[in-house]
Amino acid sequence: MIVEVMSLYKSFGKNKVLEDVNFSLDEGKIYALVGRNGSGKTTLLKIMADIYQKDLGKINVFGKSFIEDKHIIENIAYLPDRFDYFDYSSVEKMLGYYEVIYPNFDKRFVLKELEKNNIDIKKNLRSFSKGYKNLIGLLAVIGTNAKIVLLDEILDGMDVLNKEIILSYILDLKDFGRSVLASSHELEELAKVADETLYLSKNGKLTNLQKNKEKFVKLQIVVKDELDPKILDRAVLRFKLGRVYTILIENRENLMDVIKNNESVVQFDILDPKIEDNFYWEKGRSK
């Protein structure tokens, strides 16, 4: 692993944002960071980029903390959600900033890719749409040659074509052996390229969704009339259309036996859960 986050806590006043967050990033992998608005995704990324200070916990990069090695930051490149603090600078001047901060900045690569995407480096950043700002920012971040790339809401404001371009560049980062942690509201789009998906809940807890799949199953059930309350009371209802129910239910063998043998059930199928099903599972279980 190249990044290890251990027992991370962060609060703003009485508002607990991150609570006992633990995870690691491996080289050459893409991680999707998902969660509802206000769940703390941006806070987590900013702590990892050494912009915000944590309350408790430890972050090691290549086995060392920021305190132990101040040059670690050169191996972390962060692209914020709002890439507008360069709005009154030209793209060309913005690249000069990256050259100063990152000693291995590959300006030739960035200029080549900007030209390929028909981006005029003489223009001020404020003249571009949010989607194009994200693309420009991503190319600058790639040019840093940092081993760890943190991207906040990278697909926000993108049309279909630009989303494909962005995702293609993210996959290139993986091929170059770099580790990517990216947040986005475009959950399914980002999940297409992610090796692992990390879910940050409203209570500040982080879960690896590959492991979360073991907690519940998604079922589509056809019933004779109404679904037996013995089943429905234990489930999270996702959809109901006539006699067809789509539910999330705890992944326990005895519960599946209850469904198989229940007289109200005509047939049922196990469905592949989508990322947003984790939100409904969390919300439904908290009631």
C-alpha cells in the first residue's frame, strides 16, 4: 500500500464529520469515494492533501507522515470541486504555478493534451465551463507526476463526451501505476472504472462497498396479493409496482428461507445492487 489512513477523526464544532475512518490505497488502483451531500467526502480529501488538519488519527504515505517527511506532499496532487481560484489567470499562468510546486511537472505533456482537446492556453480559466475547468485541472494534476491523485466531484458539470474523456484519463493514471481516489455524484459512471468503492455515510463512517455487498441482498419479488409483513417489516422497500416488490434485506440464510417458503411469494429473483442501494440500506436500517 502507498497510503494508509488510520483511526481518522474530524469535527467542526459539534458536528462530527469523520469518525474512526480506516482504509488504504494501493499502487495502480482507482478508488471511487461516494456518499450523500455533506457526508464529509471533501473534508476527507482535504485532510489527505494536508489542507485541513485532522483531529485524531494518522495518515502515512509511503510509510511516513507529513510531519516525518515534508516532501511527501510532492507525491499528492489534489483537484478541488471548485477549480476557480485561478479564474483570473490564463491557463498558461496556472501551469506556471504547478511548475513551482511540483518539481517533476511535465509541462510538455500537459500542453500537448490541452492542444488535443482544443483548449487555448491564453484564455482565462473563468471563460471555460465547469466541465472544461475540470478537464484542464485534471490534465494539470496528471502532469504533476504525483503518485497519489485526489479528485473531488471530477464528473460534475460534464456532458457525455467529456465524461468519457475524463474517465479515459483516469484509466491512464492507473496504467501509469498511480493511485486515484475520486469522489463524484455520478456514482455509476465512476464505478465503471473503479477497482474499489468507498462509501462515506452521514455518521462519518467509511465502508468498502465490496465488503458491504455481504451485508444485504437485493430481491425482486412477485406476490399473490400483498407481501407478507413478516418479510416487509425486515426489509428496506426500494420499489413497488402492482404485485412486484423490489426490496433490500439482510443477507442471512434463515431470512432467505422465510422468503422461499412464504405463501405470499410467487417467485423471486436476486438482483445486482447498485451503489445508491447502499444509501437506501443505510437510511432504512437507521429508522
